[in-house]
Amino acid sequence: MQRNIWIRNIAIVILLLPCLAFVAKFGGPALLRQYVELGIGNCQKIPIICLGPEAEIINPVINKSYLAEALERKFPDMQLRIPKDFVVVKEHVTKIYYKKHPRKHGGATIYLLYEPPNFFVNLFPQAKKQGIENDYQFISRVMSAKISNINNLTDAFFVITKTIFTPNLGDQKNVKIVKFTINDKKGFITCNFSRKENYFDCNITNDQGDFFKIYIKDKTAILDLDKVLAIISTLKKGG
């Protein structure tokens, strides 16, 4: 989840594009879909590549009493309120926040990432040729990408990028993607729920075009979607 690793993975996608272009030109959509499956896996192995947003949440009621118990954290480029007992990782900065029992939620971690406006459309200038003008539109295309809808090189690119964007979500047996809007912020939450642990991958943009990623490994399943939305509601650009 560290920024340099994430960008390295994106660079791998860029290097794969010539190969995809060759398959798309000479093999057609069916062969291109098979090629992508051989490279990254199928729906059984990676369910998210066959899923799109299934619900939209607009300005939900925020649990303010829950946020009152969270800790306000400020970084040079972002700030938000974070639940106690989670390890917080901001690029190379790591710190543990706890009450009386620091190991109570052992392994529970929140990763934070920030990128400036137009980071993705500048990184992938070919996206502009597809009518994608900002990072929200880019993220929207990524989250909606499905392997069954691959008909050309652009479709294949966004499916592969979806696997790069998405960190570990556990077994993905109960994975779903939710679209949301909270005041000046909008984006997508990919979540996976189980009895023992939950995962949340939140890709967020604000009205100024800033991009934020909040990835949560909830190792004791104490968070739900409402609480994660409450955390996102506190997110602000720092600096």
C-alpha cells in the first residue's frame, strides 16, 4: 500500500499495454478476454473483476457519537478522524493508537494515501482520448470494469487496473462495491464482510479533484459500512 509500491504496480500495467494491443488487434474481443483471464485470473479467483457498483449512498446520516470517540489525525496532505486501537500507516509513517489494551484489536490497520488533482489522467494521458477528464471519472471507469465487458484494449486496461487498485480483501466471498457521496466528497467503497474480519478499500475524490485512498483491515470485524462512511465524512485536505 506504500506509495512507491503502488506506483510501481501501475507502471507494470503501462508496460503490458503493447502486449494487450497486439492481442486486441489480431485476436479480437474473445481472445483478449481469455488473455486477460490467463494473466490475472477469472471471476472465481478474483470476484471483483466481475462486479460493479451495486448501490449508491448519498449524504448518509453520520453517527456523531461514534466519531466523538475517534482520534483526529493530521498529516501534511490530509486529515481525518480515526478509530482508536488501529495501526495507522501514512506512506512511511506508522503509529499505534490505543486505550488500555494496545493488542485488543491486533492487526487492525488503516492505510492512507493522497495524490494531487489529475494524478491518474496525467499518468494515463490516453484516458483523455476516451472522454475521461478527471480522476473521479477515471476511478468510476475502474470500479465499473468487468471482465465480461472486455471488447477492446481500453476495456482490458481498466479491468487490469482494477486489480492493481484493489488491495487484499480477504477471500472476497462477500465482496461488494458501493458508490457514495458525502457533501464535497464522492467515490467508491469495495468491502468484504466475514464473521472474523472485514476489509474496506475506499477511493475518494473531493470537489477540488484531490484523490484519497483509505484501506482498512478490520481484523476483528468491529466496523460496518456506516462507521466507514462516518470516517470518510471527516476527511479533509491538509496543508
